[in-house]
Amino acid sequence: MHWGRFRKHGTTEPYRGHGGIPNLCSVDGCSTKLASHGMCHSHWKMFKSRGTTDRFIRSRNPYIDGSGYVRERIDGERQGQLQHRLVMAAHLGRALLPHENVHHINGVKTDNRLENLELWSSWQPSGQRVEDKVSWAKEILALYS
């Protein structure tokens, strides 16, 4: 290692980057050796998975999860609930059913305005008989009328 440094830089001292700037992590308070994209390995890994190097991002309320959705903690729960589902449930005045999904019309996962949300249902009857379809249609009409 020392011979390689001497051949490349003319000294056995660790390489300090261009212009004498230390080759250290760019995150404030971190003095670990640079690994990738201006950060040490642990900060780069954190940035790739969370989109930030902030360790306490999940202590905030609301926060953006790894999938890009806004979550809110209710009563100190560990993993928050999806904010767009909470907004739709408040608008309907009831909890969402398991077969109901909330869709973002403009595709922006953090835009949880009611005008941007629409309720989708993926529930379908298991049978194909006419009687089953009619009873299923009556259930849907009773639920959403």
C-alpha cells in the first residue's frame, strides 16, 4: 500500500484529494474516509435508501417513507399510516375497507389534497353466476350511495 502511494503521489502520506482538500465525508460532523459521491460508506448507504443522510428523519411527523409516500404517526406508533388514506377516510367519515385503494390523480405521491385523490375499489365477486353478480352490484350500490 505504501509503495503504491509513493509511486502514485511521491509520498507515503494518504492522498488528500485535489488541491490539498481532505478526502473525507462531506456530511457535517463526519470525519470518515470518502467512499462514494462525496460521502463515506455509511452515509452513502443511508442516502441511497432514505434519500437523506438525516438519522432522525423518522422522528418527524409527518415524514416521507422509502417509497415516497407521506406517513403520519398516530399515538406514537412506530410506522406511520399513509396520509392519503387518512385524508380519504376523513372525507368519507369512515375507515377505508380492505378492498379500497386511494389513487393520486396527478401521480405525485406527496400531493395529498382531496382534489388530487380518488377512491378505487378492487373488490370483485368470486362467482360468475348472474345471481351472484346482481347481489354484488346491490352491495356496491348500498355501500357507495
